[in-house]
Amino acid sequence: MPTFDTIIRGGTIVDGTGAARFTGDIAIKDGLIAQVGTVSGDAAEEIDAAGLLVTPGFVDIHTHYDGQATWDQEMAPSSWHGVTTVVMGNCGVGFAPAKPDKHEWLIGLMEGVEDIPGTALAEGMSWDWETFPEYLDALEKLPRTVDVGTHVPHGSVRAYVLGDRERPGAIPTEDDIAKMSAIVEEGVRAGALGFSTSRTVLHRDVDGEVVPGTTATAEELVEIGRAMGRAGHGVFEMASDMMREWDEFGWMGKLSRETGLPVTFAALQSIAKEMPLDEQIASMRAENDNGANIVAQIALRGNGIVMAWQGTVHPFRLKPSWQEIAELPWEEQKAKLLDPEFKARLLSEQHDFSEVNQDIIGLIMVVCGGWNMQFEMDPDFNYEPTAEESIMARAAKAGVSGDEYAYDLLCRDDCKGFIYLPILNYADGNLDFLHDLQHADDTVNSLSDGGAHCGTICDAASPTFMLQHWVRDRSRGTIGLENAIKRQCADTARLYGLEDRGVLAPGYLADINIIDMDRLKLGKPWLAFDLPAGGKRLLQKAEGYVATIKNGVVTFREGKWTGEAPGGLIRGPQRAELAEAAE
């Protein structure tokens, strides 16, 4: 009998702790790391990793696979980018608890907030649950390439308790809040990793209504947080417009100090936030200096929209001529778009803003003509583009209007061209402001939105972008490899109490990536129509992942799924007893 199941030989090991890289071997036995260093003995499989990077599997704590995880084992696109653990149920949206008469409402909430096709969710989900513990039981039935953990989402809880009374501005009674708190406590005790809410006008349901958490009071939120405190674990996650009058950091600090639990929020440069990012960080640190544990989730590139004719958004959606063809089959749409007479007519028209919600009119106007903020996604696209690369600059150089340049760009490659519009995190026209935040202990790398915004982004590729851009290629200043790996592995895992992963050491889960850094490269995005009911999603692969291993089993080789699905459901914090014993 071989001594080990697998031995990875001679790789450059970056162990996730932040310690310096070293050359060595890793032995795997029964799904765990057995030895690290110089390994003697044999194995059923040996992998030659000479010249390759060996890291822990990536832990992505901000995803929205709540529906997809009930039917999909591969868990793409996150699993294509070295991710072996995802945390979903973020931003207050999810599918449990769910009374039967609220299924359609919950789908509409998710479709509106996260741009996941409602038809795909309706066809893909079996709804063999009502309570949150029953949802966890349903998740546990399906093996996957990754482990999944989840929050209890505020929208679902509010809808379950308030029923038809749930609408913007609804004020729960004390009894309502007590019932919501009990549901959250039950969910956390059953294995949820926390609770999530959203308080931003950018998050709206399919009918344009703001999400339930937007108008919740601090008293409601703190009482729900106390429920997690009674359960003894959990992370309180929130997206917010950070209006100063709401005093978000005040109640977050109070809640964290009282319960001893972490509170985490999406920290972004945003047109929807009254508080600049610097002020958000300073306010967080003031609370933390007073005994709180608040953690900022930061994105590593501009968050925004990838626009295409077949995508959810493009600059000409509010033109009357587009509206005339919006419901036609794609081949008929394409024929119209390539017709010079149709093009001339559309470009001559004004946008129709009459039905646009005034809360987001500024954003819509940028989408429809902010050519200085929009960029052509060519094959070697750099996600930190300069002003000289904008559509405005390229149109001027070509001697045409921004409208015409953008129209022609979208018509390239058989009408499969893409435009990148970084709405958030790109106010300065670069990412310099993120450099220091990537060296701070009170921030974590996050906000990939894996599984969401299917027709507008593919930020699930964030771990690959981190390595390719921030570690290797960035001309304006890179970050260290060891720090980057620690932030995407150990730091994200520890925030959620997942102390059994994110580090390459004996006793930890054998969740491992083997990466060829010289070959690592993001591929060009494409639109696929492979969700249930033919639902669309924007996908992006990468070269350079030689292998990804989950629980000691190789799940991907050179970017292709092996068919293995050793991942499961995470129920609550995962302690590191085995790792501690091994040490």
C-alpha cells in the first residue's frame, strides 16, 4: 500500500500564512495534508510541481450561488479560478426561509439585485425546503467541486415574517423583530455562517423596489445580530449606501462589542455612498479602536458592467429603435444591428429616460454616454485602463463620435464585442488607492459576486486577476505574492471561522492549487446560454491552473473539470483541532 494518496513534488510553496515561499513537497492522506517539506515514501499519484506555484485553495466569501448550488456540481465560474470554498447568501438575498407563496417574490428579488435570470432560478430550483435548516439539508444532498457555506438572508427572513406587509418602508412590530431574530438564531445554530443585509438604492427587485433591508432601523438590525450572539458564532455582512444620518458604524460597533462577533461591509468608492471610502475606513477604525471588530471587504478592480448587445446592459437600450427590436430573436436583432440604415436611425435618436428611477438617473446617463469612463475590451484588455484607452479618446482618434465608435465596437466579432464600464472603485482612473488597503489587517479581499450579475460582470475571476495583475504585471506597483495568497486564503477563511483551511500545513484540508505563474492569464469573456431554461451568464476562464485539489481529490486539470465532486456543505465554524494536534 502506498504511504500517501498524493504527493506534490518540488513546488514553490506559498503556505497561506504570509511566510516566505520555499521549495518542497506536500503529502496528502485521507483528504488532509499529512506532511509539508521533504516527503519520503510513495503515493498512489505523484504530481511534479517543479517550477510551479503551490498555494492553498482560494476562499471566496462574497458569492451568490444560492440557487445554482442546488443544481450545479461544477460551480463555475468560481471553480475555474482556483476557488475551493465559497460563502453565499450575501447582500440580504437568498431563498430560505421561503413560504410556498413567496417563491416567485424571492426569485424576483434575486433577479433584480444580482441579475441572475429568474427563468433559470424557477426551472433549476426544486424548492424542497421551507425553513432555513431545511435549505441547508437540501444543499447537503449535492456534492460539488467546492465547499459551500451561507448566510441567513434578511430579505427572505423579512418576507417570511411580514408576508404581504413586506414593502419599502414597512416597519416591523416588536413581535415581528422577535420572530425574525428567532429565525436567524435557528439558522445559525443549524450551520449558517452568519446573517446578511443590504441597504443601498442600487439593490432593487425586478420591479424596481428597494430591497427589504434598505429601510430597516438600527434597532431591528442589532436585535437580529444579538440572535447570532446567542447562537455563539456568525458574521454580520452588509452592503450599504453609508448615509451619515444612518450612523452605520455606530450601530455596527455597538453590535460587535456586545456580541463579540465580526461585522463586515462592502467598502467601495461609489456614487451611491455619501461617505467617501477614506471616511468609511477611518470610521471603521475609530470603532475598532474602541473594541469593535469591523472588517472592510474590498474589491481588487473596478466594479461595474461589461456591456454587450446580448448582455443585460448596453449604451443603447433606451433608444426607441432598440426597444423596437428588444424582444426579437437574436439572429433577427443581429441582422438589424448590422443594417446601416438601422444604425443611422438609432444613432440619431435621443435616449428615453422617462421610465428611469430618479435615484439612479446619474448612473443610467453614464451607461448611455459616459464615453470617457467606458473602455473597449480587446483580447489583451487591462482592467486598469488609462484615459487614453477610453472610448472617448479612441473615437476622437478615429474621427467619429463616441456613440458611433461604441456601436461599431459592439458589432465586432459577429456582434460579440464588449465594453467595460467601471462604475465603482475607479473614480481616480486607476487602482492606486487599493494598494495600502491590501496590506491592512482590517480589510479582506472580496466582492467577487461569483454566480451573480450574470449578464453584466464576471468578477468571479478575481483571484486570477489578483495574481496576474496585482502580483505579476501591474506597471503602477505590485503587491507581494505571499501577502496576496494569505489574503485570499487564510484571511478570508478566518473571518468566517473556517480554521481548517487556507493554510498548507499538516492537519489542514488538502485544498490546493498548482499554478504556472508564467502562463497565468485571464481569457476573453463570453456570453453562454447554459443556465436552466437557456439562461445567460457571462463567463471567463484562465490559463495557468495546472491543477486544483479539493479535499485531496483533483477536481480540475489545466482548467478542465475531472468530474470529481468532493466538496460539500459547511455547517458553522470549522475548528483546527487536527492542525493544532499535528503542530
